[in-house]
Amino acid sequence: RDIPVEDLDPVYLSSSVHKRRKLIVGIPVAERKTDYLMETLTSLFQNLEDGYRSEILFIVMFATIEISSSSVRNKTAAMQNRFADEIRGGLLQ
């Protein structure tokens, strides 16, 4: 099925302008029986040395063509709630 070009535009968790990063890490997320997203992000942020926080950007990429699905909305809301500081600080998008 054809996907409209505008559906390929990113959906940002924050509208703030972020500075350039040395490393960008994409985290693909697909629908599965067991969801590891929150666990993975928690581990990444807890184990990331403070000196690297301003040099890295983690981008969560949902593998779906239905960006308005309840699953995507729920995961996005959970990330915004649990990782508000990381989003504000430009570490997570």
C-alpha cells in the first residue's frame, strides 16, 4: 500500500531546538508480545556517563504506518512521562 509522503515526517516529543550531536543512536520499535522499550531506555540512561549526555541523541523510531495507533500514543506518552528530563535535555527524541 502506498504511504503518503507526509506520513514519513518525524513526530517530535519536544519542540525545543537541539544542538548538534556527535553520535545519534536510532532505536527501532516494532509491535511484539513483549515490549522492551522502557527497559532499554532506562538501562541506556542509567549507564550513560554524564560526560556523554551532551554528545549523544537517542531517537526512537516506530516501525508502523499508523502513527496515530493507540500503541504508539501509549508508548509516546509513557516516554514523555518517564523520561521528561532526557527529552528536555535533548538526549531523547
